Amino acid sequence: MNDNEARYLIDQFNKYASWNVTHWINMFPYLAILLAVFALSFSLPEIDGEIVVLSNPMIRALIPSIAIILVVAAAIWVGWRYNQDSRSLARCVVVLEKHRSRFKSLPDSITLEKLVQSKPDELEKLLKESEPTADSPQP
């Protein structure tokens, strides 16, 4: 594909990459539920003996600790996944733009669907395999 088509494809993928990481916003309701359970865990130990399991003082003391660990673990996991997704998509955009700028084109086999499904390493390998050789005409 020529330079203009390549620029358009990279632009479309960049838009996809920008919007794709926003799906992590959908995690906020789950984090809110986790926070509600966290808050509830501090009130459960105050129920004196009405729940048989909570009659043990050690279990009553462990409930808030476990809740804190769950909230921290969930927050770390969401942040880590968001960071990984952002970096991976950004790296794909950089790989595409480097190839386009170097050869003023992209291979015809690359589509937006293929870009979305590819990991950065796979994309680099695909572009490397399709690089024009010295004896092939460059666009």
C-alpha cells in the first residue's frame, strides 16, 4: 500500500489504540463493589456472636486485613493491566510508523484487523519479513 494509505491505516489504528484502553473504565463498578465489601468487612467484626463464625476473635480481626489485601491487589492488577495494554498498543504504533517512514509504505497484507490482533513482536516480525529486498523495486 502506498504512503497515504499507510498513513490512514496507522491513523485508524492509533484511534483504536486510544479508545481501546478506555475499556478499563468498566472496571470502576467492580472496584466500587470491592470497596463496599471492604467497608462492610470493618462492620462485621462488630456483630457480637450473632454469626457463629465471627464469634472467634481471631477471625474477626482477620476480616479487615483480608479486605485490605484484596483492595490493594485489585488496584495493583488494574493499574498493571492498563499499563501493559497502553505500552503494547503504543509500541505497535511506533513499529508501524518506523516502517512507514523508512519505506514510505506498508505491506498490502496488513489490515486493521490484523493490527488489532497482533502483538508488537509479531508485528515487527511480519514487517521484517515483508521488507523490500535490494533487487525489488521500492514504491
